[in-house]
Amino acid sequence: MMRCLLRRWSFSSRLSVALVALASIATPSFAGTVTFGSGSNQFNMEFVTIGNPGNTADTTGAPNPAGAVGYTYGIGKFEVSEGMITKFNASQSLQISQDSRGTNKPATSVSWNEAARFVNWLNTSTGNFAAYKFTTGGVNDNIAVWTSADVDDYDAANPYRSKRATYVLPSYNEWYKAAYYNPTNSTYYDYTTGSNTAPTAVASGTGTGGNGNNEAVYNQSSGPADVNQAGGLSPYGVMGLGGNAYEWEESSGNLANSSGSSLRGFRGGAWYHQSAKLSSSSRDSDGNPSSDRVDIGFRVATLSSSAPSAVPEPSLMLIGTVFGLGGLMAKRRMKK
């Protein structure tokens, strides 16, 4: 029976299946949920795939240019929450300070250095390599930059980030692309909700109300919303990139990433801002890495498709089998 099916399955059909499988391998999926911590201190982080590698940069926003990324990566669908930081603090000796608005509120009053410590722990607690080079033990001490002496980690294009890291703070390009890029027509939107029109201000929600997806948490006096109620999604499906809380970028304000003490960029606006702070033209670049503010939080990006997704990619063995069957059938036809 199986041989009959193989005979009926044309070589072109087998080739089509193989090409689809190869395309799937060439385009990794970063979408999925990762569990960090252990026991009662476990928490989940959901990632979204940011594809379309090699996209062109936007030359109409800030900084200019911005948004060009030459690889597929993942980014947290939601901001890091207070509950995640609380479970981090319960898991090891370093203690990160934060505001106390509620478990599902964005973790604010977290400095850049503390956010980098959190990201390093995401890496090392899952058997991966630390993203940022800390040479001292204080939770709020500045990083050192990686140098050419750090052969396995140094990347001349970004001395802040180890090239072996799995989890990182998003660079200014990674953040910008996840927020404003339109993958359907390779253009950029002005706002993070997939629109060139300023979003409707809401105190909480998922952006599916009367104004469709174009709603964001801003121009409010009540404080930030829960991270999963932070407004409409970006074209890639990321929530709350505009409004709710500002978010740290990995990148320094001057984009050089040349010193651990350099000011850091942050963007996206906060719950009390006007809509202009949510736009692609607004980037703040004056955040001291050791300072914390009640309106700045962060989210995490991932550079490994194997980390967030438990769904295996199509097997190369299967592809080889498909081509092998095609070759075998062709030989048999030649012998007849």
C-alpha cells in the first residue's frame, strides 16, 4: 500500500513539500512562551516573531535612520511585569527595586542596569550566556563594554551585547521595527498601533473597542494598565509599545554603545503623556543607566528561535528522505 502511494506521489509533489520545509527552516519562528524560574517562582514570558529580515530603514522618524534589522528575532508581547521582578528577587541574591502598583502592572522604577541584570539572569538560569558584562557585584553598577579580548562575546557593531546571548534588551532598531514597521507593504506607520492617525486614549483595554485596534493607554491620570491590557497591537502583534510605560532601549542615547556610563535611550511614551510621545518621531535619549523613574519599564527580546518555541522545525532528515525517494524512483524509471 505504501509503495503504491509513493508511486502516485509525483516527484514534483515531493519537491514542493521539500521546498516548503526548507523555507520553514530558513524562516525561524520566535513565537512561543518560555518559562523562567522554578517552583513557586516560575513565570512565563510570551514572545512574538519579528520577521522580514533585511528590511529598509525608516528615514522619517527618530533617530534617522531607524528600524533596519538584518535578521529575524523575537520580542516580548508584553512589558515585563512587577510579578516577574518579584519572582526574580525571590530566586537569587540580587534584589531589583520597583514600584508597587500590582502584580500585572509594568515593572517601573527599574534602572537600565537592573533591567540588564534581569536579562542576564534569564540567560544564565536557562543555561545560556550572559548578554551584558558586569565586573562588579552591585545590582545597579554600570556594565563594562565587551572588547576584542572577549573573543567569544565581542561584536564590534555592538560592544554592549554579547554575540552569544539569547535574551537581550531590544536595540533601538529592534524596538523601532517591532513598533512601527508594516510587514505587508514594507513601509512604516507613525504610531505603534498600525496607524498613521494618533490612537484613541484609553485607561485600559486590548485595543478592540470602538476605534478598532487604534487605542493606547495614554493621557490618563490613573496610572498604567496591566501589561496585557495596554492597548492595541503593533502590526506584528506586540502590545503596549506606545503608552502605558516608557521602555528602555539597549542602545545608548548617541547610538555608539561605547561606554557603560553613557546615557540610554528610551521611548514609547507613558500613561500620562500626549499622543506625540507615542509616535515614531519621538525618542528620549537622556536616561542615566543607574537612575530609575516611575514611568520607565522595559521588555525583553530574544535572538534564538529554539528558546521560545517548543514546536520543532521540519526535519532535514525528512527533506533528505523526500529527495532520496525522488532519486530512487527516477532510477527505477530509467532502468525500465
